[in-house]
Amino acid sequence: MPQGLRHGASRRILVIFLTGVLLLKTYWLWHGAWGDPIAAMPLIVRQARMWQDFHSLLEQHAPTGSPPLIILGAGAQRFNPLSDSVRQNYIYNAVDLLQPMQEAHDGFVKAIQAPIDPAYVPRTKGIVSAAGGTYLPTFVVSLRMLRRTGSTLPVELFLKDWGEYEPYICGIVLPALNAQCRVISAILVNQETEKGHAHKIEHYQIKSFAMLFSSFESFLWMDADCFPLHDPSILLNYKPFTSTGLVTWPDFWTNTMSPIYLNISRQPELPTSARQATEAGVILVSKRSHFHTLLLSAYYNFHGPSWYYMLLNQESPGTGDKDTYLQAATALGAKFYAVSEPVADLGNRAGDGGVQGAAMLQADPIQDYDLTSRGKWRVRDPSVAKAPRGFFIHATNPEFNPGKQLMGEKSKKTDGTPGRLWTADESALRRFGYDAEKAYWEEAKTVACTLEHNFVTWRDKSGICQGMQEHWGAIFEDPDAEAPIFTTGLFWS
Ligand SMILES: *[C@@H]1O[C@H](CO)[C@@H](O)[C@H](O)[C@H]1NC(C)=O
């Protein structure tokens, strides 16, 4: 073989070899350990990138024209599963809204089909909540109730801005309970919009953005004043969550969205008897199947206060974000399971024989699904089966914040001495399985007496711990006090 040819061949081999090394090196640099350049970035970078892309879509497809105008709203209408009524429109300028809002909605739904990095950590599960200021003590009490069930799920707590960040609570107290503070304004860095103003995200709007920017793939959302009676991990591991990826719970009220919303979002008519409005204190979401649902729900919330809250609730009780999650799913044709077992009122017996509502009991979705998948709809006929066990309590009025109104009028008996808050309805109490009110008071007392001087909103108050100890003693250490019954007996299944 001539010397020159051999020399040429080995040079070629060397060039190919070096190119290969260079390509491999570039590949490793670019793709990192996981083989995907975006997945290899720190989560905070991915979230910031996601917000930049997503924020411009929210602004580009903002509704235009004049916002919905309501003169007389829907008010409180109880859900009736047995008879349909005409879906009422209360929006005065509905005809004018339709076309521009539909165009914007169509445009947004189309725009989110583009690849957007969902910015979560695959195969993770956890719990997401939001609280700040006077809600922070309530959240810590609820978190302790969660840990009492044996749950070890990590918790992410979203705060509106750094003004709500309490260093001692976020740095010391919460990490010990496997919970972390996240500041939403630090992720949603507002760029100047085209209109020259920055869009503020606050109140009800925070929730959908907290869900969107939590790091978990599957999560349970819990309001700060909600707690589970049992370890909630089971809910993320079984149907209906595993088969649908979105589970919501019902409100007392009927779904009062405007028929014009259904036109705007191109959905068929929905009978008023189909399901209740949502009580969004607890929700289960999988981002793997419902990332787009969360994007559309964020659109409804971003444009909520002047536009979509009106369309979705028409000034019924709790107008706000509550129906944005389920409606976003139905607008996109995504799967969902809406628990049908009615929410139950908890409180003391009122003068008229009813319950003076202080809290709400939400049912076990696994047991509810077990019944409805066999055609047993207790919501239409309660005699078809025994009620599912209670799974969550949403304690709204009063909240369990010992520095707020917890020891106020509602927790006093007619003679003015301290008393229980939840003594009715007896059938709902039997679905607890144990004395959850006593446990909740106990956690509130512990929080009052260990963190009395630590919450910012408790700083100007005094005697919170002592007040709780006295209140506790009067209710739970009185040997003559009668406790309600919390089980249905030995054969509870
Ligand atoms: C809205 O949709 C319904 C049925 O889906 C249809 O009957 C009705 O005409 C639509 N309304 C308008 C104003 O387009």
C-alpha cells in the first residue's frame, strides 16, 4: 500500500474521530444528565421561562370590548338534581360580549397547543396551598392536622409576595413539617405589558397560579382552612383520580354559569341538574393529563375579576375562582370526576331547627365513585346506599386561627360559656370516624402556645395561649360535657 494513501486514510479516521468527540461533548453539554436540555435546567429557571411565554399569551388573547355587566345577579340557588330548569342569563350585555370574547377564547385555546414547558418535576406528588397574613396561623393548624393523619406528602405553600414571607415560620416552623414557602411574585416577574401597566395577581387569582407553578406532577390542593380526616395519599393512587386526572367537590349551590359562557367556550348546553357548582377548597390535579386545563383556568383567573368570574358564577355565593378549574377541563374536552355526594353543613343547631353553618364536610371520592360507577346516585335518592365517609372538613366560619375569631360568639353556648362548634347535623358527624373537632382544637391550642409570639399578625395580641387553654379546658376537660357520636358503629365499612 502506497505510503501517501495510508497517511490520507488515517487522517480521515482521525478527523471523523475528533468530530465524533466534539459532537458527543456538545451533546453532553447541551443535554445534561437527563438528555433533555430544558429538563436539565433548574426548576426556577424553567418556571421563569414558562411565565414569560405564557404571560404574553394571556395578554395577547385578552378579552376585548365592554366587560360583562350584571344588574341583578343569580344569588343563592340550591342545587336540584331531580329537575332541570332553564339556564338563566343575568348578563345585561351578553349579546355584545359573545363575538369578541369568543375570538379571544378561541385564540388562547389555539395558542396553548404550542409546546410550553410545564415546568414540574416528573413523578412527584404533594399538596399545594396558599396563605399569608391572618391565614398563615390557620394554615399551620391545618398542616398539623394533615400530619396527624400520618401523611408524609411534601407541601408547597404559596405566598402572594415577599411582604407575606414570615422568615421564622417559613424558615424554621414549616420545614420541620415538610412544608416549603414559595413566593408567587418572585416567579411571576411582571414585565411591562403592551398597554404599559403590569397586571396584578391577587386574591382568588393566586390559587390557579399556585397550582400551575407548584413543582408536583400530581397534587392535592387544600385551602388553608381545609384539613383531611384521613391520609390523603390514597386519593392520588386510586380511581377516580388515576382514571381522570381531575377531581372536584360540590357546593350546596347549583351551577349558575351564564349560557353565553358555554357559547364563548364552544360547549354544548349543560342541564342545570347535571352537577353542582364547585366548592374548590380541595381539588386533585394531575399536570400530566391536565396541564392545559391549568393553563386555561389561569386564563379565566387572570381575566377573572372583570370578565370570567361574572360569566361563570353570575354573582352567586362564592363568586370567584371556584368554577374555573372544572369549566377549563370541560371546555378542552378533558376528563374529570365531579364528586356527587352533597357537601354537608356542620355547625350548631339553629333556632329554626337547621344548622348554623360553621364548616363543611366533603365526601371520600373513592367511595363516591364506587357508588356512581355502579349507577347509585345518592344525590338523587339518598336511600340507595349508605353515605361515603367524610374525607375533608372546610372550616370557614370561624377559621381555626386562635388569634382571630375562633374563641368568639360561635364557640359559646347560649349561657356564654365555651362550647363545641360542630354538634350538628348528627348524620354528618357520624361520618367523621373520630372526634376531629377535638383534634383540631388541640392543634390550634398547640400552635397558640408554641408560636404565640411568632406570627406577624399575632404580634399586637396578648393572651392567645392562655385563652386557648381556658377555652379548651371548658370544652374538653369538663367531665359532664356530652360529646357527639362520630361513628356508625362496629360495622362501618
Ligand atoms: C348558544 O349556543 C346554543 C346551543 O349550544 C344555541 O342554541 C344558541 O343559539 C347560541 N347563542 C348564540 C347567541 O349564538
